[in-house]
Amino acid sequence: MDNDYVNIAVHLLGALIAGGIIGLERSYHARPAGFRTHTLVCVASSLLMLVMLYQSTWLPGMDSEMIRTDPTRMAQGIMTGIGFLGAGVIFKEGLSVRGLTTAASIWITAAIGVLIGIGFYYPAILATLLTVGILSFFRRIEAMMPSHSYAHHLLRFDRSDTVPEEEIRALLKEYGFTVANMSYRVNEDGVSFEYRMVIQTIDSSNTPKLAEYLRRWDKVRSFQLSPTGD
């Protein structure tokens, strides 16, 4: 029994360390699910697998032949429950969806906790190192890869002195933007006209350059240029 206590402690402490390492990386980047969340997920997964692993201990009156365990069912229940937690950190903001990486990290943290819970330490340690490596170093690779940047763009002019759409599109093209969609609006005051659009570029540095030009353009009554982020 003393060996069982030590073994259980090792399982839970291992889960705490593995979850904490992954959670620290998420906390460093100010993600909604960070150090404590990942640690709790990993420890909880390990704890639930210990319930299955030591079933004969908490059912002492049952004959070993009468006990039929299926650890995969417990693991399946854990991963299903973690899906709801992961969904809670995903949210849509404009054209971008945030939280997918954090949800994936929660999911794999639960899987690592399951491995530690059944004492499968080597793949658990390897998975922890790989997960931290993916979250940390793959970020740099991803940053170097070319990708489109999107922004919500609003331009407001005097209704009697509105710049034609063709000129707006030509200006945006000059600064490296293409228009994903365009809408039009006359404000309630009846004296101003708005172009509302989503624009995209492959170089995010084009956005401040465009903003600086619009700031100095006398015809523009007001404008808004809001990058959607990643």
C-alpha cells in the first residue's frame, strides 16, 4: 500500500509538472487559459485515470475476475469533457478566430495527463517537450511565413464632395491593398457618405503607411482602419 501511495504521488506530481510547463508558455503569451488552467487539466486527467488504474483498490470486495476495466472509455470521457473547456476559449473577432491554439494545447495537455495517469511516462515526457516546442518555436516559423493581413476600413466624406469608388480602389491598390468587399452608407445627419470595406494585404507594414496618408488627406472627414489580428 505504501508503494501505491508513492506511485500515485508520482503520477500526480508528474502531471502537475507537465501541465505547468505547457501552461507557463501560454501565460507568457497572455492567453486566456494559462498556467493554472493547463496544470489543473493535466492533474485532473491523471487523477481520473488513476481511478481506473486502481479500481481493485477502491472496490476491495469485488473478485478480480468480476472486474472488467476499459481504460479507453475513461480516456474518451475525459477528452470529450475537455472539448467543452477548449470551446470556451475560442471566439470570433471580426474576420479572425482566436483561441484555437490555446484550445488545442488544452486538449493535448489532457492527453498528456491521461498518459501520466496510467504510468506511461516516456511518451508523456516526449509529448510535453514536443508541445512546448510547437508552441514556442513554431511561432517563429509561422511569423516568417507570408500571410494575408485583413483590416476593417471606414472612410467618411462630405456627401457633396465624395471621392469616387474607383479612386478609392486605386489608392488602396497603390498601398498594396485589395478590397475583399465594399458597402456604402449615407449617415443619419444626411451630410456625410461612408465607404465601409474589408481590405487585405500581404505586408502588414502597409497599414500604418495608409493611415498616415489618410490622416493628411483633407477630403476625409474621418476614417477607421482596424487590423483584425491573427
